[in-house]
Amino acid sequence: MSSLKEECGIFGIFDNKDAATLTALGLHALQHRGQEGCGIVTFDGKNFYSEKRLGLVGDNFTKDNVLKNLPGNAAIGHNRYSTSGNNLIKNVQPFFADLHVGGVSIAHNGNLCNARSLRKELVKNGSIFQTTSDTEAIVQLIAKSKRPRIIDKIIESIFKIKGGYALTILAENKLIGIRDPFGIRPLVIGKLNNSYILASETCALDIIGAKLVREVENGEVVVISDKGLESLKPFPKMKQRPCIFEYIYFSRPDSIINNVSVYEYRKKLGAELAKETHINSDLIIPVPDSGVPAAIGYAESVGKNIELGIIRNHYVGRTFIEPTQQIRSLGVKLKHNINKTLIKNKSLILIDDSLVRGTTSIKIIKMLYEAGAKEVHVRISSPPIKFPDYYGIDTPDQNDLLASKFDLDGIRKYINATSIKFLSIDGLYKAMGYQNRNSMYPQFTDHCFTGDYPIEPTDANNKDFTKNEMSLMSTNR
Amino acid sequence: MSSLKEECGIFGIFDNKDAATLTALGLHALQHRGQEGCGIVTFDGKNFYSEKRLGLVGDNFTKDNVLKNLPGNAAIGHNRYSTSGNNLIKNVQPFFADLHVGGVSIAHNGNLCNARSLRKELVKNGSIFQTTSDTEAIVQLIAKSKRPRIIDKIIESIFKIKGGYALTILAENKLIGIRDPFGIRPLVIGKLNNSYILASETCALDIIGAKLVREVENGEVVVISDKGLESLKPFPKMKQRPCIFEYIYFSRPDSIINNVSVYEYRKKLGAELAKETHINSDLIIPVPDSGVPAAIGYAESVGKNIELGIIRNHYVGRTFIEPTQQIRSLGVKLKHNINKTLIKNKSLILIDDSLVRGTTSIKIIKMLYEAGAKEVHVRISSPPIKFPDYYGIDTPDQNDLLASKFDLDGIRKYINATSIKFLSIDGLYKAMGYQNRNSMYPQFTDHCFTGDYPIEPTDANNKDFTKNEMSLMSTNR
Amino acid sequence: MSSLKEECGIFGIFDNKDAATLTALGLHALQHRGQEGCGIVTFDGKNFYSEKRLGLVGDNFTKDNVLKNLPGNAAIGHNRYSTSGNNLIKNVQPFFADLHVGGVSIAHNGNLCNARSLRKELVKNGSIFQTTSDTEAIVQLIAKSKRPRIIDKIIESIFKIKGGYALTILAENKLIGIRDPFGIRPLVIGKLNNSYILASETCALDIIGAKLVREVENGEVVVISDKGLESLKPFPKMKQRPCIFEYIYFSRPDSIINNVSVYEYRKKLGAELAKETHINSDLIIPVPDSGVPAAIGYAESVGKNIELGIIRNHYVGRTFIEPTQQIRSLGVKLKHNINKTLIKNKSLILIDDSLVRGTTSIKIIKMLYEAGAKEVHVRISSPPIKFPDYYGIDTPDQNDLLASKFDLDGIRKYINATSIKFLSIDGLYKAMGYQNRNSMYPQFTDHCFTGDYPIEPTDANNKDFTKNEMSLMSTNR
Amino acid sequence: MSSLKEECGIFGIFDNKDAATLTALGLHALQHRGQEGCGIVTFDGKNFYSEKRLGLVGDNFTKDNVLKNLPGNAAIGHNRYSTSGNNLIKNVQPFFADLHVGGVSIAHNGNLCNARSLRKELVKNGSIFQTTSDTEAIVQLIAKSKRPRIIDKIIESIFKIKGGYALTILAENKLIGIRDPFGIRPLVIGKLNNSYILASETCALDIIGAKLVREVENGEVVVISDKGLESLKPFPKMKQRPCIFEYIYFSRPDSIINNVSVYEYRKKLGAELAKETHINSDLIIPVPDSGVPAAIGYAESVGKNIELGIIRNHYVGRTFIEPTQQIRSLGVKLKHNINKTLIKNKSLILIDDSLVRGTTSIKIIKMLYEAGAKEVHVRISSPPIKFPDYYGIDTPDQNDLLASKFDLDGIRKYINATSIKFLSIDGLYKAMGYQNRNSMYPQFTDHCFTGDYPIEPTDANNKDFTKNEMSLMSTNR
């Protein structure tokens, strides 16, 4: 169970009279990419309309309430994952700016590495920022551009930003999709009858019965208008290097990335893991739900079945009871419970897709022993995470990464497992069909495992920037 | 996936200074038994305190908000599943009455078969009913009883009610647990250090680290007070006949009923199903999450693995987008999506725990074919449901029960499957370790399959009662 | 400015297709009689409908929101003034009971003197009370009555209650209005085209353009049905003795009681006050808004004008800033401000309609001196209040009544006035056109001034009753 | 009763540890200047804090809820009156911008005549506007200024704006107050112990017990810091010309403007009105509450008393019942009722402070006749309003101004009065102590009566600007 968090899912649709409803459905399918807030902006040929809410799409974007305020045949939408403390409605995207050439609205998945230096420069020249989001720097750059056409303003602006990004942009009579030069963050093109769609994952096409056309390529700008889809390639050509984490945990198992089924890949990771690390034991137990596909692949490759040794409570509310210290000491099992009859006196192989801080693993392993497990052999279907991300994944500080603090045996002791093994880096690439990782031109962005960063994290390396630069603390209701 | 709905989960705790918080946690573990509303009543030695909310426990009963209004060392709680239309806060339990011998509060899981005739009689004699709930009849009977002691008032009252019921009752300085003479609805006794607990299922003990003591027996009244636990058996002795549906679908897989692990029993149902009905196919696919344990048991018994062919969206909000007809025609996949790459050109065995109206099955099978499935062989790990329930399960009208309307081939055609098979009645009993069903003294309440009702459904048979007898429609906010 | 509070305003209408809306308007005109909550019950020939809210009528009963849930041609409504602590939605009237002869709903203005002893008896016999309101005793008595017709049940019940009361009752196809044998609490009959109306004051007729027919007489029961208005007089005939406070402060100045204009009467009180107490001074200043009519009458009779020396802030919110001690010491003027330029170096006659606790007077007099007033002569247009009420007015405990604690000079010192005078008892009756008070058969209920209680306050005299008998503290949302 | 609406009240305080609470109290006293929304921004030496709400100060800024989120010793606040349709939280002031020299927050009372042309220019150069408010142009100008010091940025900006304005600005460690060159909109300086205060009216000083120091002069910039109060006069010296409407209706009667008591001035307007227009009649009736001071002055000067012939309901909610056409035809009296007994068969002089659209007058006069009035002589204590305002008063379109459409007799017929008279222009100036209006250098801004506009209304004269220029319709919750 990963404590890495994706920053956002995006969606766009052009030339469909149900644009807002279909966007809400697409965002609902992408809900796993961000649960803190959601927003939709539409354009009806004359005005832009915006609705934003904290919370889930399905709790907020209902027919009677909100969707009727979103007329128009073109729409973009955004699911936000927010880092703690800035869970403000004004940080919910899409953002909008009223330029003298007309309105423009942007939804962004990813993270800019030079957002703070851009912001500092822009503010010095009179720009007023309204949010704490890195995305606003893109909006302000577009507003400042002296190029006459909106598409040229946008292209001028993306030449100034660095990082991982996928963007959907709604201008008057245009839907624009952009992927960063490495293609770190995902974006696909779909079609529903005659309407073009942009979405972070293919599962957002499936929910509305749309067909996958192709991926937006790395560094590509696609412009969808009444004239159809036009492809621009403003950047020098380079090989793509998508984020490996999309395959390992972010994307939904039913999504397809670059012709690869996410579910099948995770099963293969499990099979590679079995090949590298298997030992005999009574039961193969996935951590639900993150470890299930890898566990099925693992079990299959050793001729066994998975067992549901850990039961997950699907009703975890957002503002639950904070137990007192005394109650906490009872070992309250809010999220998971152990299937005691099954586990008792058994040796277990416990399979998960990743290990970040180890917080959940400690709890689960403790519960398993209390329920009578004899041995708990932890098997992780990806390599140890040792380095933080700067391109759109919310990783803990490096010194909270378990694999950065401890060696293998240190980790084992920390989570109190009988044994622990991770998949190797090469196992990761083998499961994808490669011989091994190409260390000269790595096929994927995998710096969290390897430390090999494709783009310099400018802001992070600049000691001048403090964590909290915004001086306004605000609550508007 | 069953569209049967349990009517409620109950919990009680005595002599614990965190009574309200532990009750909230217990109700959270029982959330699957009712999601429409929840309530807790506590007693602090002097006053009773009550908090009730529509919605989930975890969304409502937080430390700062509500639990601080619930002082006291004794508490009972209730999760409500409400039939449509009466989702009013005043129907949320526990109920309370201020008798001249002191206060009394009741939480009820089950359904009375003679509630309406009791109500009619009580109203004629001057009782004013405040709710549309059958449970209020019990409260009014207790208030009317001329017996001097509260426990005698209660026993006098339960002699007048018929049906399936498990009750937790909080009187001044007493926690009382009652199970109907057949033990149709479940109730267990637990202990956390010195504090006695009553709960619908053992998973509510697990969440707070409490130990299972034993089941409340059929027809037993347990009285927990400062003197410990006292057992009364007011009814003539008879054999228990618990509801088989608790095993098949209501209870959580990690619960233990009458020494039987629910998860293990469901796996055995799967194994019996395989024994009775297996044919060759490419993949064994459970309907998530209801069909997973049976599918594991099935797969194991035929030496194969389950595959996640259907992916469930865990973020289904409560008030989602009602799509327009046009959008509905797109085949919107709000709850489930098909793992297309896996399914394509394969023959499937699709396993679920029950088939009631068939609504979900039709959708899923259609989606499977659209994703390229070659054959879909539906296998249900329980017998056809032909008769409605009157003891606490919200079944559709008999003419909405698919197995009541159609023969096997009719069902197959209706849901458009390649083939369909149900587990036999005897398979149900074999999975439990019996040779077969004892038709003289059936071991379980199984009338939905057999039509063999242990208690006459008085109200249902009385044509004088109209569906909606309450003449007040009210909304208080 | 009186700190006495009326307990409620009531309204009813029969045979009008806008029954709920007209009731909302009538309650709006009666808003001064109670601001804590409001409710309306309607009957559409088949079902009763109820909507209740905390807060003002005008903030809650809007077309789109609530009134559409209240179909039917007959309605009753209620404005509630609640004593602190029990501001619960379930105490908001009208109350409803589903009897076996049909539904009945009641709205009550007044207070029963024997509510607690009635309640004790009813609970002993099995009645379950849902509220802490004395009104519920009436409902329970009606439910218990063995008489076959609803009107006979009601008459049997009112023979058991004692106190001051005006009732509007909605039964199936009947609107009933009742006034206690002394006629302490007010109730008038109006007509709008063919629709009969019952209301606490004539201002509730004016707002909808209805005509005043007559007052409900003391001890009269009026039954309005398709057959028109029928008058019953179940009680032995006695002289009326209405509450003098309705004239002095509760009723709106534009209401007419028993052919007397409230505004004119208050002016005459001012004139009598001038006759009894006038001394020379620079300015005649009313306490706004309560003292204005008396001040006009006073000024007129001495050939002068009133001046607005005190300005009232009309925007006092319900949950305002509780100032810290330090801020409180600044003498914060939330409700009133002094018109400083006017007041400076002037001697003032300060006129108000009553003096209860003196809290506001102290503040205002202090502010006047701080603004430069030379002398402040307080003149009160009613006699000193020395005794508490038990018939529907929320008076403080006797030992909080200033005139009960102190003699005239004591009061003067307490509020720090230059001088203070009250109107005499006979002045009160002279302003009404009488020679003086008839001490044998007083024309009005005036016990707060005289201690002469027409009905024994049974509950208050019974030392067995504690203040808080309800053992359930509840918050439902 | 004026249907002119002031656009806003402002307040600021420096160097007081209760800055936010005192600002809330000051805004509460200024509530009559704007009821749609309110906001407070504070600075604690390091960060700025902002809280904004729709609705009244007293309903929103309570101790526990909001004020605790506003730490710091310096604060500014704003009451907003919003024209219909843009009642959005994001338009609620104070506004804030994070400049590279630090934060700056602004609250504005008034209206800029060239806001739209400024906005157009700023947007062309890359500024992104977030609101539809003219005030944002000032903020953007400050952000764009290249001057190094914040005070110089502000002064550079106010040289570019035209119109009527009073500003309170909170910068890091500075509170700044500014009044436009004519002093059209009001602003006073107060002191509470050592803390300087800025406020729209003196009643906001009274509520917290602060002393009036002096008015901010026309064209003056006052800078309050740790060094005390510094006065800057950047504009060429000119005579002040404050808005006469502040005296006639906007300001509270207990406020003092330029050493003139507003209450006394209004009484003098009444006295002048009597001098110019008196005829005999039975009663002198003010329209409550707006006409009361003038009526007292009028009555005094003719040796009579006012009478409360019209009673106002103080409980008018914000979202009241929209009556159906049928109910509307009943002549529903939501706001006012007639004191019928008083009025019947009388000839009346009806006094109000102004006549704008005549909507309320028509209703009231109709009600008076229906209540039996014989004659209704309307007397208005200010001249006919013929011209719209552009400096901060929300006047209707010129063709909705009754006095612009009709001559005196036309107005009389329209409102159906027996006679109608307005105060003369010279009467207005005489009541102020002048011989007459100085037509070369008018002592007040009085263009609504005279058409003599001190500043050209640039935007209004520019036909290029459409009413709705913002292209984003948004609802954030």
C-alpha cells in the first residue's frame, strides 16, 4: 500500500452537448488520482462557466445541483490531490484568466521544478498571484505573453517551465492538450462519436464508452478545434521517458498505458518477484487492494492461490474519530481487520506493491502476529524507494523514506517481519519485456529507485525558498 | 452481488469510560449492515444522552463534534438501513422513552411480523407513535406494562412480539441483550477487560480488540449490570434456527458465527458449487467484492486462480449524476469497469454469491461481451431466491425476484448468459458440514429458498393494512 | 424595554387553497411573539404535512423550499419563544398525534399550571412524552380520551388542564380554536373571503387583508368546518379577565384587542403617566422602540415633542461577538447608541413601558451620563412588576424582579437615575376608561403588579417537582 | 424611504491587541452601509489573515468561529453592498495582493469612474483580474507600480483613478487612509487610548468608546505607523465637496459629519420643509424609520406631534416568501402595516426623506387610503432626484427615477397622493446654515438633484463598454 500520492487527474472534451456531464463522469473514473477537490470549466461559445468543490466528484457534481450551471459543448475538468494545509477551494483547478484576447482555463497534472523562481520574477513585475499552486505560474506566463494568438502565448509559456506536466487547456473554441518533453505525466486522446477527448488514463474513456485514439506524445501539443485535431511539436525531438510509478501503482488496473495493460504488468511484477524471492509458506496474502494483482501473478507462478487474510473496511469516513491515547492502545482496527481463523498458526507471504514510510506495514504485521501468524515474509513488487520525486508525486521527505534510512535488514527489523525482499530494478524492466534497464537512456523515469533525475529540481535545490512563501492565510466560505 | 439489504447493526457496552467512542468504533465495523443513519445513546448514572445522524458513522461521530455530548459508562448504538421514503432522522435508533421507573433506550435489528396489529391496538388505547418503525411498538409495550421492574416490563413485552429480532436495551444501570426464540438475527457477547459488550457480529469486537465470550442464545435475555452478566430464559426451550443469509452475504467475511468462519464457509460454498457445476473455461472471474471468497474456493477446488476481470470503483458517491437518457445509452460504467485486455476472446466463469433481481448481472454480462468475452457461464454460490423475507431483510416483492418469475433457462435468457447454475439447497448444508437439510427441523432459517417460514408473517397476511398508514409527512431540520 | 417574553403566537386557516402561505404570512406578522422556532401543519383531505424550523419565519418558510411541502386547504402554525437550553427542533409546535380516529395537530400559546402533575400521571399509565413542552400533556390527554368524537376528546381534555391558553387545533376536516375560561391569552376570529382564520392578534389578519370578525370569547370553543363556524361553551359562564400585558407590551401597536387600539392605549398610559409624575426637563426621550407610543402620549399631554436621544442598531445578529473582559470594559454599545449632540448638558425624561430586571436601563442611563446628560428622570408607563407569571409569560424568578427586591429609592439607586416614577395601578385602569381597578372582580389579569392570581399555580407550588425532569438530552440533526 | 444604496462601510485600526474584534464591532455599527458581505484582514507582524463572509457582521464574526483566525494588532474591514447578480464571496473586500515588497490589503468605499478603461489597459499588459469589482483596478495598479516603497506605489496609483473614494489600506506595519480630492466619500480618524482608528462614520467610534480626532481631509493620505500619524497631501489643494446624501440619508442619525449632527440636520430639513410647504391636516406621519427625524423637526416647527401611523415589521427575513399572483393581489403587507384606528377619516401629512422610484410610496399611500385616510399630503425633506450617481451610490437608471420621468403633478398622480411637495435646493443649504447653494463652488456634491457632476463619469460615457464584461460565471463553495 503506497503512501505516495499522485497530484491530480485531468479530462477535456470538445464538441459534445453533454460536455460537463461527460467530464464529471471522466473525473469520477479518475477519482483515485485526487480526492480533495474537483472542478469543471465549460465554454458555451460566449461565456466560460466554472464550478469547483472540495470533496469527491460523485458527492458534488449531480445533475440538479451543479451540472446545470455548466452549459456549453466544450469542457475541461480536474481532480485535485492537495498536500495538507492548503486544502482551499481557491487552489482547486481548473484555473481561469480573462485575457484581452479572451478567456483561457487550465487544468494541470504534474509539478513544475522552477515554479517558485518563475513566481518570484512575475510578482516583481506586477503579477498578483491568487493561489499557492505552481500551476498559476503557467497562467500568469500566458497572460504576460505578448504573442498575439493564444496558442503562441501558450507555447511561449511552456518553454519557460520545467518539470513533469500534462495540461488540458480550454480557450475560446479550442481544447488544447500538452505533455512535457519527457512525457513523464500521462495523457491520452479518445473519441466519442465525433467528440475528441483528453484524459489522464484510458479508464476515463471506458466509463463513457469512448474509444482510445492514441497517447499524446512526449513534448506534443494537440489543438482540437472545429477543424479537427492538429498536432504541434514545438520542442526538439527526444525519446519518451514516462513515469514508472503510473504502472506500478497510480493508474487503475483496468487502464492501458502505451499498449500495456496495467493489471497484466502488475501480475508480471508479481511473477518476477516470485522468480527472484520465493520461499515456501502456507498462504499468499495480498495487502488489499494495492497488492492483489501482484499477489495473483505471484501465486499463479508458484501454482498456488491467494487468500483474503486481510479484510478492508470500505466505509472509512473522512473525518473519523481520533481515538484517545487509551483507546489507541487497544490497537483500533479502523481500516483493516485480520481473517483470524485463516491466519492462525500459518506462515504467510505478504505481498504489496511498494513500501514508502512503512507505517501501514507495521500495523498490519502486528495485527497478523496478534491473530496467530507464525511467520510473515514481506514481498514488495517494486524496488526500494530511496529518493523523493519533484514531478508531480507527493513523496515524503527523503529522511522519511524507509529505504533511504535503513538497509534491508534494518527495514525488516523496523516493520518486524520474518523476512523482506524487494523486486530488483532489472525485474521491473523485465516485467515490461525489456532485457534490463538501459542505463544510458533509461526507458522510464525511475529516479525514486535510482536517483537518476531527468530534470534538475531547481526550486528544491535553491536554499533561498522557504516552505511557506504566501503571506495570506484565508478562509472564504 | 446481492440486492438484499440487512436491516441494521447493533452494539452495546457497559462499564467503560470510553463507552460512546467504543460504540462508534463498533458501529463503524458494522457499517455494512446499514448506511442510512446511526445513533448512540449513553447513560451517565443520572441522565441519558442521545445523538443521531443520517449517513455514515465515520462521517458523523467524531471526537470534537458529537462524542463529547455522550458522557457515561454505558452505551448502545445502532446502524440503520432504511427502506426508501422514510429516511427521516426520527426513525433513526436507538429509541428512548422516559418511563416513571426511569429512562429506557432500545436498538433493534430485525423485523416484527405483528408490528402493525400491535400498533393499531396500542393507538386505540391512547399511545402516540412518533415514528413509522416497527421497533416503536416494543417501546410502547414496555411503557404500557404494569409490571413494577423494568426487566419484567421488557419480558412481558417480548412475549407479545413475533418475528426476528436482536435487541440491545439500555436502562438505568443495566444493559440488556435479547435474541428472538429462533435466534434468527445474530447477537454476540464480548468482553474488553472488565466491560461487557453486545454486538451483531464479531468484527465489531475485533475493531476494539475485545474478546468473543459467546453468542447470545436463541430466546435468551442477558442482563448486564454491576453484578455481572445474568442469563434469563423466559421462553420455552427450542432449537435455534439462525438466518442462513448472515453466512451467505450479510456478515463480514472476517466475522465468526457460531464457531464458523464466514470467509471459510463462503469458500466452501464455492467449492461445493464447483463440485456441482464446473465446466472448462479460460478464466474464473468473481463479481467484486461479493463473489470473491466463493470464487477463491471454486478456483482452488479446480486447481486454478481467480482473475480480476471486473474492476470496481470505490468512490461511488451517494448522490451521483443521474445521466440523461442519451448519456445512459452510452453504457455508463459508474460502478464497474471491465479489464478488457484480460477478457478479450476468453470464456469466463462468472461467480457471485446470490442473484435477486438480476439488474447488476445484466449490466455486467453486457459489459463483458462488449469487452470481447466469448462465453459467460454464471455460477451462483447459493440457491435461487424465490420467497420474500419478513424477519429483517429487505427483499423485493416476490414478483421482482428473478427466480420466482422464471425457470433456470428463463433466468439465463433474461441476463443473457451462456449458461447459469445455482448451488443446490443440500450444497448449502453440506458446505456447513451437514449431510443435508433436515426438513423436519431445518438447521437454519432458509425460507427465501424453500418457502418454509418458521413464524407466520401476520401483518403481511392481513389485507386490512395498507402500505402507508402514517398520516403525517414531516421534515424537521 | 421589557425583558418579559411572550410564549408564542398562533394562527389557523380553513378552506383556502393558499393555506400554508397565508399561515406563513400570519406567523410573520406575529413574529414579535416568538423568534426561536416556527412550524406549520397542513391537511389536504387525506394526509397531514408538517414543517418546522429553528429561527424566523421569513428566513425559513420560502416558496421554493418549504411551502411546496405543505399542500392542503387547512393549516395551523406556531411561533415559538423558547426558554434557554431547550431550543430543540422537537419542541417546536404544532405537535401532531396519529389517533385511531385520525390525526390531530395542536398549536398552543400560554402555559399550563398543572402540566407536570398531569404528565406524571400520564407517564405512570404508559404515555411516552417526546418533548419537554407543557403542550404535550394536552395532546396525550386527547389521545387517552375514550370519547368517540375528536371534539369530545378535546373538550374532555381541556377540563383537566389549568392555566392560560389559546389553542388552534387541526383535525381531519376541522379547525378548532379554544380560549381558556378567563380569556387570559388572546385569540381572534377573522375572515378572508370565505375562509375562516384564527390568530393571536389582529395584525396577522391585516397582513393578508383579512377582516376581523370578533374575538374568541373566554372559555369558548369554536369549531370551523365545511358547515361554517359553530360555537361551543363547555365551561360555566364567567367574566373575562384578559392579560393586561398584551396591551402594555406584547401585542403589536397596530393590533386591536377587544375594540381597543393598542397604540392608543399606550399613548393614554403615557398621558396618565404625565398626569401623575410630570416634572420640567429639557427633553422627552423614549427608549426605542418599546417606549415610543407612551412617550408620544406623554409629550402630547405636556405640549412638547419626543426626541430621538437613543438610536437603536437594527442589525443585531443572533450569535454576536462575545467581547473579552477587556473589550467589555470599553462599554461596547452593540444595541444602542446615544445621540450625543442632542443630549449634552440636558435634563431628560426617559420613558419606557416597563422595568423588569433593570439590566438595559442601567446600561442606557450610564451611556446617557457619559454622553453628557445632566439629569435622567426615568418614567415607566406601567406599575412595578413584583410577582412572576405562570400563564404564558416568561418572567424571571421573583428575586430577579427589581421591584420585588427594592423600594422605589432602591430601584433609583440601582439604575442610577436622578428620579424614577411608575404609573399607578389605577392609572393603568383609567387609561383603559375605567374609574379604577375593580378589586372584587378585576377587569384584567394583572397579578404581576398585584399578586392577585386568578388560577392557582399548582406545579410551581409543588416542591416535588425539580426543574429538569426529562432524563434525555438529545440533538438530532 | 430611499431606495438609494450606499456602496460600503470601511474601518481600520492600528496597534491594538483586539484589532479584529474591534474591527468587527466597528463594521457592526456601519452595517447600514452594506449588508451583503463583510470581511476583515489582519496583520500580525509576519503574516496577513483574511476572513470574508456573505451576510451580516453580527451573524458571522463571532468569537469562537472566526475572530480567532484573525490574530494581529492591525486590521482593516469592509461591509459590502452588492448590486444584484454579483453577490459572490470573491467580490467581498478587503482585497489582498502579495507584492514582492510585501503584502497589501485594501478596503474601498466609493466608485471609480474610469475603472473599466483602467482594467482594459491592465489586462492588455498581462494583469489577471479575479473579481468584477472596480476596486481591483487599484490593487493591480499598485502591483504594477515600479516605485520602490509601498506608499509611493499607492500614491502613483491614486493619481490614475477618478471618482469618489475612501480607502483603508493595510500594508506591513502601516495603516493608510485616503479620501478622494473632493472628499466625496467620508472617512474619519479616531483614537482609542493609543490606537488610531479610521472609519466611515463616527458611530463606528462610539460603539467601541473611541474618541473622534478629526476627519480625513479631501485629497489627504494619512499614514499610521509606529511613528504615529503622518499626513500627506499629494494632490493640488482644492475645496472639499462632500456628498450631501450622507447627511440626507446614508449616515446613521447619531453620526457627526464635519461637526454637524446628522439627526439635527435632518430635523432642520423637516423644519425648512414645514416653512416651505405646510398646510393644515390632522396628523403628521413619518415613513418609518427614514422619515422620523425630519417629521419630528417638521412637527416641532408647526407646534404639533408626530404620530406612528405606519408600523414597521422588524423581522423581514432575507429570503422571504414570494407570494403567488393571487396572494399578491390580497395586498400583502410584509414590511409595513397601518395603524388603522388612528388613521381613519383623517387627513395626513406623510413625511419621508427622499423619493427615488416611488415603489414604496405607492404601496404605503394605497394602504393608508384602504385604512380610511381622507387625504394624504406627501412631503419630502429633500429635492427631486433627477440624475444618477457614479461615485459610490447605487442609483437606478435615470429613466427609473420618478422625478426624471414626471413633473410634480405627474409624480402626484403616479403615487396617488392628494398633494406632493419637495424641499427646494436652497432649503437643503439653508438647513446647513448657508444662505443658499453657491452655484460657482457648490459646498456639496449634489449632482443627483442638480446634474452638476464634479468628475466626468468616463466609463458611463464610453459606449464601448457593455454591462457584463467578465466572461467567467463562477460559483465556489
